[in-house]
Amino acid sequence: MKYYVISGIDKTRRPRLENQFIINNVDLSNVNWILYPNRDEITQSLYDKIIIHGVSLSCKMNIHHTQLRLGQISCTYKHYLALHLCTFKTPTF
């Protein structure tokens, strides 16, 4: 079984979770850490690649880039990366 852990800038999280994985007999080689990008690492180039402006497909609301904070973008994109890894098994990004 593979595990996907989304984490940010908290430096204490990884050692704490690794300890819990070991206690629960989880092979650490089966743990994928998604650490990038954090809000301060979102460049204009990445922003332009991952932000689509217009009407949301899920809620039909008009999305303006000014409504999205970098922390929201970072969190959502990390979840996308985790789902991508679960679905396609290999990173293509």
C-alpha cells in the first residue's frame, strides 16, 4: 500500500509522522511526501500554468484570480498532485 502525505512548512510534522508510521509497521519507502509548492514557492510561471480563469465546472461560479490566495492554491495543487500520483502511479510533473 502507498501513502501520500501532504505537508507544508512545519518542520516537526515529518519526523512525528515517520515515527508513527514506524510504530504502525508502515514501510517508509511506501510513503510519498508532497512538500512542494508552499505558498511562498508559487512562482508567476507556476501560477500561470495551474490557474484557469472563468466559470468553475463544479459550482458554476465565476472565478477571479484575485479571489484565490496563494495558500489556497498551494493546498489545492498538492491535493491534485497526490491524486495524480494515486491515479497514474508515476510523477509526470
